[in-house]
Amino acid sequence: MSRAAVSTRAPLIALIAGEDSGDQLGADLIAALRDRYPDARFVGIGGARMQAAGFESWYDIKELSLFGFAEVVSHLPRLLRLRKELVARLVAAKPSVVVGIDAPDFNLGVEKRLRAAGIRTVHYVSPSVWAWREKRAEKIGRSADRVLCLFPMEPAIYEKHHVDARFVGHPLADRFALVSDRTGARDFLGLPHNVPVLAVLPGSRASEIARLGRSFIDAARQVAANLPGLRVIIPAANERVHATLKALLGPAQGEDAPLLLDGRAHEAMLAADVVLLASGTAALEAMLAKRPMVVGYRVSPVSYRIARALNMLKTDVYALPNILARAGGMGDNVVLVPELMQDDFTADKLAAATLALFQDSERRGAIVAAFEQLHLALRGDLQGHAGDLAAAAVAELIEDGRGG
């Protein structure tokens, strides 16, 4: 649908974001919808970025920013009261559409109640139906009139369950250049151009650092002992993570000592030759930076046994580059990124896999070429405007609700 065909009447659009990443998605979506509806009013739950884009937040986004089962359970009565109040307020306001951004445990329940009340609903960011129970797609379809997907393999899964899903591109794919600038990143961080560089990202939360950090740091030290001149850089996600990493590193010694950064994860990846990281979004970011990587992770033995016993995990790879490569037709058994999980997550194995990448330039080149293909596949169009494509999908529902 062209923008010229969109009604000029100002709609009320509700958005519900539950954490920082959702706040960024919401801000991009508001900006793109504002192009179509200059006088639209945006309300719901959002953070500072959304509010800077003209959003009216009825509640503090921190109300939904919870991590971990125990934390959610302890706050459950308050969350249920918030959900009931929010649903009643939205039903009374009668918005043209409600967009739940990620936070599925909260948003899908809200969306289901609003849809039953006759309000059009969108769920933006599909839960990982390709990794966990695929039949969850049916439940999501009962909550949302439309699902906006960040990964190209997701709509086909929803189609099997008769759910309207659209691939709109991944916003991170818009934020990385197709050809990365290693020299510029090293200049920015004050690193020499002619030395090998290893970026280490052992997690974004202090709890992850406590569980995984020692193994990552010991692995980096082993690599440095076998690779003369190696510079190790470690970006810390926040002050608490910085303090935890600093304690693990101990006193810095010499110019080749690990460089601990305040943030700057993207710059660290771009400056590196190889990245050693904890499984998660960082693996996708390293892929978009076109950097060969080694991925490691370990959860508690009890959690791992429960997941396996219940057959909850539907894939034998964990890192997003490997999942995307297989879904994108590079081969059912392809492993672009070495994965060292659970019992394999040891400093010795992490170091060996990382050193092997440094020592094989041909392999690194092949990985970079594959990452370039995957980057293009994650763009919703050749220009790479995920927010704009998401806005187009939301605007279709708004216009359909008005009778075209």
C-alpha cells in the first residue's frame, strides 16, 4: 500500500514496550508512522526514546522490565493489576490499533483481551517459535491479528498455523554497514592497526559475568599466550558489569593487558579480528559486524536437564548465525560459528576454538562472506528500513479497520 493511499485522519495508536530494546523499536516505529499520520496520538507504555518521539506513556516502562522466573513470580500480583488496568483503559480509549512490542509474557495476554473486545492487535517481534515449541504460534495467533517478524524464516512457521505474519527486517541489520570499517573502529578505540585483536563479550548482566566471566577471561589469556602481540578488548555493558569484570581481571600489567571499555560493544567487535562471546544477541551483532566468532554459554545443570527432559528445544544449534545459515539454505548441518555449551564450556576449549580461527585466514574469509549474505537476508528491503516496513504493516490494519 502506498503512503499516498493512507487516510489523513489522525488515529490513536497504542504501543506497549517492556524493556530497552522494545523502547528503541517503538521509537523507530513511531517515527515511521508519524510520516504516514502526522497528527497521530501515541499512547501506552514506553521509555525515554519513545517519549522523545512524542509518545504519551501511561506507566513507567520499568514496571515491565523484569528478568528471570523468580523475579516475575514475586511481582505477579502487581503485574496482573497493571494488565487489568491497562486493558480497561485501552478498551475505553478505543485505539485504531494496539502494538505489543516483544515482552510476550505480558503483551500476549493484553493483546488477547483487546482483540476479544474488537480492537485490532499487532505483536511486534515474534517469540523464538523456531527454537522452542512451534505450536506456540497458534497461541500467538489467538492474541494478535498480525505478527511482525524480525527473521525471514518465521512467517512460514506461522503460515502453517494460519496466522498472519510479516517479515519486516531486523533493526540491527539497519545499524551495521554491509562493509565494516575495522580501521576506523581501531582509530576510535586507540588500537594499533597491525596487531591481532580479540574482543571478549562474556555477557551483559552481572549474573552472567559471575557464572561465565572467569572462563572467558582465562580463555583470552590462553589465546594471548599463544599469539604474540594480541590485544584483548572487553566492553562492559554497564557499571555493575564493569566492576565485576575489573575484579576478575585483577591489576592491569603492561600495554598488552586486556583493555576494559565502558560500553562500546559495537566498536569493539568492529575493531576485532575474532570475537569470543556469550550466546545471545551479541552473536547476531558480531555477525552483522562481519567478525568470525566463538560462542559459549552455560546455564544451571537443573535448567538444562529440565529443558532437555521436556523436549523444549527444537534445534541442535544455539547461535543465531548458525540458525540463520541453516534456515537460509546454506546447509542443514552447517556450523559457521563454533558453539561450546554446557559441559563443553571450558576455558581450554574456548581458547582452542578461538586460536584456530586466528590461525586460519581462509576460514575467516569464508565466514565473512557468509555473514554478508545473512546480513542482506535480514534487511526487509534493499535500503534496510525495518521501522518503515513495520509501520506499513501496522498502517494496513489501521486502514482496513476504517474500511480502506
